[in-house]
Amino acid sequence: MKHLLSPLDFTVQETEELLDLAHDIRISPDNYSHHCDGKKIATLFYEPSTRTRLSFEAAMMNMGGTCLGFSEAASSSATKGETVADTIRVVSSYADICAIRHPKEGAPRVAADHSTIPIVNAGDGGHQHPTQTLADIMTIRELRGSLNNFTIGICGDLKFGRTVHSLIHALIRYENVRFVLISPRELRVPEYVREDLLVDNGVDFREVEKLEDVIDMLDILYMTRVQKERFFSEDEYIRMKDYYILNKDKLEYAKPDMYVLHPLPRNNEIASDVDNDPRAKYFEQVNNAVYVRQSVILTLLRSAGTL
Ligand code: NCD
């Protein structure tokens, strides 16, 4: 039985198959409308979410299944001191698959260790968010036709942004992907990402502070929000929060086929005047995220012998 805790839980080949399946679901959704009849997904969200939780639930419902769960720790037995390990033992007997989001890094790993059903990490602290990454790379693949040979700028909070960490994990496995990491000094990628992933694997990357200096060389610009909830000081957050604002004027300097992605939710980092530019693809990512989660649910349920 497989879990999805990090993008590396699927090989490049398995990822390819997962994205192919997501693409097929995208073009023929009706063919999949009964694949999960009678199946249940539990969504255990100890941290706020709009897209991730609803898209997991929509994904299951699109295939004939049903959903149960909670959307905040306050409405679960976590308030009574129940551990994730105990909760997942219980949930394993109610549902066929579980998506869990938790403020503590590693909580989905603990859940997987105590579960008899597949676990999907729907975001653990500032660590990883593999299904967002699958939506991101599906979008890049649909737009560019391949995941090889491009330059991606990743801009914003690279320290706490879990979508950034998962995306880098996933993309370094493809050919000739160049990274431009754009952040203030204080929000650069963590040491383990820089040293263990980028340096040790001989990846072509550079770290810069100004978006204006590099925007013209990018094929993909992945904007991110400053992760307010992970800051220790409010003052520090306020100093950082509007460091980058992509607007129509700045976009003038970008290539005509440079696509703008963002995992959402956004604050001020993408002005609304960018939304109508044909290069703005963040709402397309939202769309793809449902297909990708359908594909993840099918793949994991098959691996568990449930389908
Ligand atoms: C992201 C997350 O939760 O990490 N949101 C999402 O799932 N699309 C990004 C964020 O919160 O900034």
C-alpha cells in the first residue's frame, strides 16, 4: 500500500503515469464518475484550507464517493488531547483513504505509520505539500508539453513555503530545469533544500533578491505568499509581506510565453490587473488540482487493493 507524503514517493515514471491519468480525467471526466462508488475519503484538517480540502472532497465526489472529516482542530478530539496516531487508527475503520493537513512537520508520516488506509499529506507545517506540486507540474506540463528544459523563477517566501519545497524536490528530477530563487535574504530556501537538494545534485540555480533583474529570463514564474502563520514576530511579517508585487507593468518585461503560477491564496503579491493577462495561469492550476487529486485517489486506492 502506497502513501503520498512527499513528491519523491512516486518515481518519475509513476509521476508521469499519474499525470497522464489526471489528463485523461480532465478530457473525459464522465468516464470516471463511478470509479469510487461506495468509497469514502476522510479529510482531517488541523490547519485552515479552502482549495485543498474542498478539492479533495470534490475529487472524491466526482468519482461517486463520499467524504467525512473536520476542517479545524478545534472541532476534533485534538482539543481533548488525542494524538494523530490514535485518531488515524480510528479513522482507518471509517474511511478508505485519508488526506491530512497539520501544522506540525512530519504529522502525516506519523499518521501513515499507524494507518491501515493510504495517507495523503495535504500540507505539514513549512515542510511539504505534494499534491499541490502535482497540480503545479501538471499545469507546467500541459502548458509547455514537457517538464524538461525550462527556467523557473520561484519568488516570495522560500523559507516557510511548503509548496516551494515540494516543487523543488519534484523538478530537480527532470532534465535541464534551471532555478532562479527570488527572495529577501531572510526568506531564502532552508539550508537542507539548498545544500542537500540543489548543491548536492549539481542543479543549476541562483539566488537573487530582485524580481526585476531576472523576470526577462524566466519561462515560468511561481509566485508565493509570505506565510504569516509561520512567523515568530508580527513586525517581521509586516516588513516582508509586500516585498514582491507582480503587476501589469512588471509583466511587460517578461517573455510573451512566460506563465505565471501561484498555489493560492494570494495576498498582494499578484495585483488583480494581472488576472486577465493570458500568461496568468493560477486559476488553471486550481482546476488541474481536482484532476490530479482524482488521479492520486485512484492510484492509492488501487495500490491498497481497495479498487
Ligand atoms: C498553500 C499551502 O497551504 O501551503 N495553499 C494551498 O494549498 N494551495 C499555499 C499557501 O498557503 O500559501
